[in-house]
Amino acid sequence: MSAELKIGEQAGALVFDVLVAPRSSRERVGPVVGDRVKVALMAPPVEGAANAALVALLARTFGVARGAVSIVRGETGRRKTVRIEGATKARLLEVVAA
């Protein structure tokens, strides 16, 4: 599974690609779809609501402040690259395996 998933670690931060599924029935991080982590969000993709929900969910999941989570690329699309300061590769693999 992790052979396909591209995970970068730089300066104490984790960088990986996500595939956002807005308007889902529940919020969830995982499973891995292709080379991205699927993230289901209940928020609609309007006026930044899904991006805010993505940041909040990742912050809760990894136990970091919202300010430690940033969207590096893909703000307006479903395919995004995120950066999480203070997160580890081991924790990411644990989350997507659950």
C-alpha cells in the first residue's frame, strides 16, 4: 500500500497528496486510492468550506494545531497536496490502515 503512496518528510513536516470527497455522509481519512489518501468530508466544496473542513480534520487526526496544516497545492480542486508540521509517516500509515 505505501509503495504507491508518495510521502515526503521535510523539515519536521509531512507532505502527501490527498483526494477530497466533499459532501460525504461522514468524515474520514483513508483509504489509499492510487497514489493519494482519500479524505471524506461532510462540507460542500463552496467558498472554502471543504478546505477549512480538510484542515480541521487533518489537525484533529494528527493531534496538531490547525495552523500546522496547510494546503500546498490544489486549493480549488479535489486533488490536493497537504503539509502537516509535527506529523510522522508512521502515524499517517497507521491512520490509513485503520
